[in-house]
Amino acid sequence: MANKIPQVPVREQDPGVRAANFEEVSYGYDLDEARREAARCLNCKRPRCVDQCPVSIRIPDFIMKVKDGDMESAARIIAQDSLLPSICGRVCPQESQCEGACIMGIKGDPVAIGKLERFVGDWELEYGTQGHVEIVSNGHKVAVIGSGPAGLTCAADLARLGYKVTVFEALHKLGGVLQYGIPEFRLPKERVVAREIEKVKRLGVEFETDIIVGRTVTIESLMDDEGYQAVFIGSGAGLPKFMGIPGENLNGVVSANEFLTRNNLMKAYDDQTDTPVFVGRRTAVVGGGNVAMDAVRTAKRLGAEAYIVYRRSEEELPARVEEVHHAREEGIEFMMLTNPTEILGDDSGWVRGLRCVRMELGQPDESGRRSPKVIPGSEFDLDCEMVVMSLGTSPNPLIANTTEGLQTTRWGGIIADDSGCTTRRGVFAGGDAVTGAATVILAMGAGRKAASAIDGFIKLTVDN
């Protein structure tokens, strides 16, 4: 029986070696491993995995092609719904989506859908068709703000429908959170991100970098002066949150966003660059999500003794199990049920420690997780020279503040319905700019929905 066969393991760098370099942790499948893993798929008539994929990739169809060794057909099937398989195969939380719904996982290991998607994506980057894709123009223009996963997906879908699409990116490199937020050891930038963006360019999508919408241009000027008939906002959520405790203004306290941007976008880990970065001998990262794991593992690679400080137990950690596993393998120390109350500084204004209290779990809160409570008399100091706050992010208010009629929630998320329609006519939004920080694949799903809504809007209002 197929469900008796265990999942084909993926080869990885030795933890002791990789903890000191920024090379990719996972080597991925080779052809033989991919075909053996694909053979485990039952090719269900009613595939639950597809229902749980935010972009509805025809998962069993492409896996059957991998099983047969027909990678070109497998890549073509995936491309109908996603142009970013090498990215998604590496960073998407398959365990809570497609693989979590796999019927094979009921009594055994689910099919390794993410690793197979990565294999097909990487095969396409090496051997697939690289030419320009001919598309018939429909004569309409759409602007996309942000070149992250939501913007890239929306732009690609619209381009395939014949729209002239221009993507406006605030940074000097394309990719949004794919570029600045995810470390090289999880997502290679030149080998994967840049090459998958090239596939979007081959659809005719144009990109402009160093354009800050709300400063360089506004949504009004794009629509009124430059003739864009609709705008999609996929600008992400890059505004960091802090705890509001004493000492957060000390030297050596940074947000995870800044710390990761310095290392991922500006290559501070590379001795050949001029970007400064500081970690000290000991770095404490406050938080328990995927971004916290990225930050603490980066600090470890930069030579620090690195800690995770999290106020709940390991069972409540929001980070992927795989990321926590890799962090532990690399020697990260986890300080669970621990909450900072103050950052301690020296006479020069630099961090010298983190004052914490021990916590215990009480009753579940509104999220369903058990609420942490302070244990009286449990205060202690953790020696460290750097504190990285990884407590989530919210959207930058600049676009909303400079766009009349664009309403936001009290925490800054752009108000949009399930199809991406905002309160401003002709303006659509999706991804982290609407939901706050979430996953790459959910942002892609929002971009797809918005592209469809934009197409319907223009056909209804402009063509008639």
C-alpha cells in the first residue's frame, strides 16, 4: 500500500556546518528521489490538497507528470496557476495547507508536495523555455504597487489577460519580502528569486524601482495623469511593532525587519559589502514566528550566541515546525514561557541585558491559545548585547494617508473585500497590506483574486 511507504527524506547541510554559512540548508530532491516520492501520490479523484492551495495548483496532475519523468508537462501545469514554484516550494507552510489535507497523512506521511513543487520549479529554471511570451494586448493599463508575492502574482495574471502592467517598487531590488525578509539560507536571491521574477518580465510586465507611492507618485497621479484604469496595492506590511518597554531606544535594539533587511537585501553578512551589522556576543530575539526564526538563525551565522525569548510554550510557537527543528539543530537556545519587561543598558547607551519574567499558561485567549500569566517573583536578567524585536508588522500608512477615500482598519490594514475591492473606486488591494503579516502563498492567492476582480471591473466600467 502506498500509505505504508514513508516519505522520501530530503538531503540537507550538516547542522554544524550550515550554522556558520549562508548557503541553502536543503539540497532538495534529485530526479530519482522526486520520482520515488511522486509515486506515493494516490492521484485522488477529489483532491483535498487542491482545495487547500490558495492558488489552486492542480497538484495531483503535476505530480503524476513527475512520476512519469515528464518535467516539462509538470512545469506547464504548475505555471497555469503559479509562476513562483521554486519560491513556494521552499517557503510555503505546506504542512498546514496542501500537505495538511493530503489523505496519505491520515495514517502515514503526506506526500512531500512542497519538495516536489520545488524540484519542478528548479528544473524549469535550468531547462525550461526562456523566450518572451507573446500576448495580445487588450489596450488597458493597470498599475501594481509592490513587487512582493501579491504584486507579482496579480501582475502576471493581468498580463496574461492582455493588460499592460507596470509594477512600482519602493526598493532598489525587486521581490519585496522575498528579497528583504527571507534569509539566503532559506531562499537564494539570485539563483531563485531573481530568475522567477524574470518569468513575470517575459510576460511583458514592466518594473520601476525606487518609486515610493505616496511620495514619488500618488495613486491619484497614476490614474488621473498617467492613464492607469485600475491600481492594485500589494505593498506588504513593513512597519515593525515594539513592546513599549523601557530601554527600547538603546543602541543594539532593532526590529527583525531592519536586521533581516540589512542582511538579506543589503548583504551585510558578506565581507565584500559596506553594510554595517552588529550582533554582539549574545543576541536575544523576542518572538516565536517564522521571522523570529529567520532572525535568530541569521544572528547565529554572524557569530552570536543566539536565543529565542517567547512568552508561551513551544506548543504555541507560530513558526513552522521545520524552522524550529532547524533552529534547534543549529544550536539556538529557546527560552520558553519567558517575557521581557525591560532592556538594560550600560553607561554608553548600549544594550547589556534583557530583564525578563517567567510565565505560566492560563485559560485560552481569543486566538484559542492559552493566555500567559506572570509568575510572581520570577524576575531574572539575561546577559546580551543585542535585542531583536520580532513581534509582527503592520502596513505602512503612507499610501492610505495620501489616497482620498481609501479606508483602513484601526491597525492600518487597507479595508478590502474578499476579491480585493477597496473603498476607493478602481483601487484594489491584497496580501499583507490588507491582512497584516501572513504567508507568501496567501498573498499570492489574494493577488490572483484581485487580478480577476480588476479584469471584471475594467470590462464592466471601461469597455461598456
